Amino acid sequence: MLDMYDYENGIWLCHSFGGRCYNYTAFQPAINVLKEVQAFLEANPSEIVTIIIEDYVTSPKGLTKVFDAAGLRKFWFPVSRMPKNGGNWPTVDDMIQKNQRLLVFTSKSAKEAAEGIAYQWRYMVENQYGDGGMQAGLCPNRGESPPMNATTRSLVLMNYFPDRPDLTQACKYNSAPLMSMAKTFSLLNDQ
């Protein structure tokens, strides 16, 4: 999951402050990370990578340009092959054989038609992030997401982290409850 913004004449990974990227919130140019993804896919021909973009890029074809510059187009899983209405995804073997091993999703619906980047809410459901999504026995969806038991989506994105994590205890704190939350999701979808 990457937050991407227009910044310093390029596309950057950034956490915003007031909806903008600043020098104290920017991490690095997105091209750097995407070139690492390209190198990983080249070196690991049987691996699949999924990138979910919190998309704040407004420059025309900005995302397309940065993915192309990173050499990732040859791995791109096309929107035309993504299952509609909760249909089945191709098998991993099929994706590997066709070398379509990079799934990219954006949070901006218009970019599906304009840039061929899948609009995430057409294909997945996501639970509420932060403390609001960590309530035992509940499985609330993120505001933008369809309900967690929607059968017209075939992917589930599960967040499980507190608003203010204790980094020294995160693994211990999250492991057991994470499994419990996964079971809650399963029970909800079985109903």
C-alpha cells in the first residue's frame, strides 16, 4: 500500500499533512521503489506483486508515466482480465505463464478508464483501518469500501493495526488477535 503524490516535478511516496506532500512528509520518489519492484519481478519469475495506491496524483497520466519509466508495463495484469462481479481470478500458474504478475489498484475511479489502472473498490472490500477496525467480533468496512460481506468483490484487504502502535510490542500485540479477526471475517462471509 503506497500513498503517492505529485511532488517536486515527479511522483513521490508521501504521507500528507493537510492533503499535500511537503519536504518533511515525503519519503522518496516513487520511481525508486517501483524500480525495486521491477528488479524483484525480474529476479523472481514465479512471484506476484500487488500494489494498492492511495492516489493523490493529479498530473496527467502521472502514474502511467512512472510505472512505464520503472519498466513495469511488461508485468502488468490488465484490467480487462480482472474478474467482474465477484468472479474467479485466474490461477497463479496462469498469471505466471502470461507474465502478468503485477496487480495495481488505485483509489481514483477515473484512472481505470484513463490509465488502465484498476479502481480498487470494483474488485475488493477492505475493513476499517486503525482502532475502529480492531473491535472483537466485529468486521466494519472502510468508508469507501463495499460491505465486508459483499459477494460482488473477490478480494479482501484486511487491516489490523492500532492508531498508535507500540512498535516494541507490535508482533506480540497483533499476532493472536489478528488470527481471531481473520476468523471473524470468514464467519461474516459465510453468512
